[in-house]
Amino acid sequence: MIACVSVPYFAAAVERREDPSLVARPLVIGGLPRTPGKVYAISREAARTGVRPGMPVRRAQGLCPQARFIPAAQARYQEVFEQIADLLTAFTNLVEPGDGHWQAADGRWRTTVSNDQLAATYSLDLGVLKETEAVEVVQQIGGAVRERARLAAAIGLARERFTAHVAATSVEPNEALLVAPGHGAAFLAPLPLDRFPLEKETARRLHLLGIHTLGQLAALPAGALLTQFGREGYLLHRLAQGRDERPIRARPPRALARAIRYLDGPVANRTILDAVTHAMAEELATQLQAEKRTGRELWLTLHLEDGATREGRLVLRRPTASADHIARTLCEFLAQARVPRGVVGVEVILAGLVPATGQQLELFAHGLGQECHLQAALKDLVARYGAGCFYRVSLADRTARLPERRFQLQEVEA
């Protein structure tokens, strides 16, 4: 089952959580009245008067003079958004921020304008839970968001990702809607096309064809939509029929470095893929060294020609910024992937970034715990280069005058 958690008019909800006096009036976020700025976010009451994000604040004041105008606190909205995402990972590790007002791009949360009531949305894969079990989990999720984040969430539950998303945006905050398996198409049929993130030209052409609901779109031949609108039309047709095979991808950790390569065509040759990953490792190493940081978690995602993905993740023993270390690990991933089809894109993420602060180990500072660090470092060196390369110095004859008689070398055991 797939659950979609939605917090409508997210920025306004965060502001009202901090200042309850803002609940009584329409809210426009982005600037003070009579300023040259633009609207960043709005409340439901302001939206009903025609105010939209991106319009000048002065025009918003003309449309809704009774509104309360306040500056935007983007950092606070971002932090609350991430806190909710972290909260949801207690229920499943497969939590993906949705296509609403907030979405991930280049490892950072950026703001976009959507048609989903400026909501913060999250998709959760609840696995093979039965309906009754999934409903209980959804109730727990709603309670956790309400108690810990002090926000009201609307939740949709369905077998398909898109259907769950539409269900979540069809109910009020603190409500949940279950779409039973097999009833997705019937639930979607009477809904208007604006439930889709349509391009303006696509929406215009569908309107000219007399297509106004998802049911009308689902009734059309798939081949006709593919001919008229290309891949977008084919995808919309499947979604309107309640068919959505897109998997929920786990949210990468926040601090990360990313490199992406899109290939000219499908590639299945390991030599070429190894060369691509080596170049990406060099790019990541250069980026990390410039920022003086190292990473502990390495993610590799292969985008295949049929639209599927193959993913690998490894937590490194020690944080690294070494291009050689990153490249070797990626090549090991490729060797284990066994890709049956051509690769059209490669994405590498080095996460869990920490400052690359070096520390010199002291040979004789036993009271500071350095001996344990030295033993661990020696163990790693022996495992990498072999025992015959390292020796310990031990006292043989304290009274001997020649150093070679006073001390002796003992080979370190593996």
C-alpha cells in the first residue's frame, strides 16, 4: 500500500503554528504591503481571493486588502519540511518527498509553484500491509505529525502512488481517505484534469478535444494519446486508469555531493561504464576537496533504457574524499549489478558529509586514547598491504650502547 501525506498551504501552516493570531485573517507571505517584492506563499483564504505565488505583493494587496502580509522565512519552512520527512522514516525507510510545493533538486530542498494547494507532500511505501493494518499505520502517522510537528496532515491511501496522492489532496487536514484496491480508476474518473501537472499546451489541446475529466482521458485509446502527445500522453493515460508503477525511492541523507551523467545512448559495456564512473569519482573528489569535506555513504543509481533503475548503497568504514577509493567502490557496484539492459544514465551520491579535519596521532600520548587509534590504523594498514610490511619495535637490552642491540624489530601479525 502507498500512503501520501500532505500538509496543504505548508508555509502558511508553519507561520500560524508559530503565531496563532495569524489564523483569523488571510495570510500572504513574501513581503510587507506596498513593497516591490513578490508573493512567496499564501493561505487558503488568500487563494480564494485570487492571490497566487509569484505575483507582485502590491497586486496581492489590491486583491486581498484585508490580508496579513509578512516576510518569508524560507530557512524555517525548509527545516520543518525536513523534520517531517525524518519523522516519517520511523514508519518506513521508503519516504519520498512528492511533486508539491517542496521537492528535492541537487540535494537541496527548493521551492516551486504547484497546483496542489502549495502543499508539502510525501509518498510512503508501506509494503504488503493489509488494508486494516495500513489504516492503523496511517492513523499513527497522522497522530505523529499532529503531535510532534504540530501540523495537520491530510492522508491518502491506495495501491497506486498517483491515486494515493489525489486522495490526499481530496480531503481536509486531519482526515484520511482509503481507495480500495481495484477501485482506483472509478475514484479518479469524475475528477477534473487539473489534478494532473499538465503543460499549458497539453491542457489547451485536451480542452479543445472535449476532454475535461480523468475518466474521459482514460477512455481514449492509448495509441491515440501517444501519437498526439508523445510519452507525456501515454503516462497520463496510465495514471488516469489508476495504473502507476513508479517506485517510492528512499530519501538520501541531507548533506551530500552529487554527480550525474546522461549517456548518448544505451550502454551495456562494462569498460565504458567503468570509465564513466571513474570520471564521476574525479568530479566528486574535486568538489569535496574544494569544500574540505569527506563522505561516508556512497549511493549509485543506474537509469536503464526501459525506465527502470538499479540502486546500490554502501556505508564506508571511514569517510573519504579520495577519487581512487570512490571509483573502486563504484566499479564493485557495477560488477554486482548484472544489468540486463542498456544504461542511459548514471547518478552517484556521496552522503553523510563531514568536515575533513585531520588529526595527527601521537606515539606516546597513551592517556589521551591515541594508542587505540594507532592500533586501529595499523590493523587497517596490515589488512591492505600485508603483515610483512610492518614491524614493531621492542626493548631488547636496556644497557646496550648500540641501538641495533638495544632494540629489536618484530613482524606485525595479520
